[in-house]
Amino acid sequence: MDPVSGKLTFSTGFEMMRQFILRRLLTNPKKNPVSQVVTIPDYLFHPEYGLGIGTYVGERVTQKFMTDLSQSIIEGIRSEPGVLTSPPPQVQITSSPSGLVQIFAVFYSTLGVQSVIGLQMQG
């Protein structure tokens, strides 16, 4: 949003890439890559697109779950144009006794910018 006029504006450069990554993480695919659950995809004409992070809310958090989720996030980030494959994206997932799951992903863009995306959900 333009701070002066209040009009909506298009994102560009690094901010646009960050939004693409968040969209990929939050979009529900037909078959969830971690849980393998099949649902109606958010993008009917691209049913394989997305990771469906939001569908993990309420899931039992185990070491296998965190490892599979981390690998899926890394693959999703690497799928976006504009993300460097070397150094590879890094993902850290932590879980608290209350069930709060925090996800931090660090990646580098082809613009040479390091970025951190953070998400949290109740497990």
C-alpha cells in the first residue's frame, strides 16, 4: 500500500519473492507432501502447487513430523525462481510443551539478500 495515497501497489523485487514463498507455503495442494492427505486443492488448475502449512495445525508434533516438514519447506523454497540453491535454504522448527510450533526459514535471493521467514502455529 502506498503510504501517501493509500492505494494498493504491486510488490517488486525481494518483497515479491518473499510473498511468492509465503504463498507456496500456505497454499493447499491436492496431496499434502507431509501428511499425504488428499483434499480439494486451492489452485484447481495446478493441484500440485503448495505445501499446505495451515493444515498442520493441531497435528501431533514428533521428530519425524518436524524433519518431514522441514524438508518439504526447503524443497518449496528452492522451487521459487530467484532463490539461490547455494547456500541452500535452512529451516529450523521448534516446539514448546504448550504445543506452539515455530518455523524459521533462512534463504538467499539472487539479489544477494538474506531473508528470514517466520511462521508459528499451534500443534
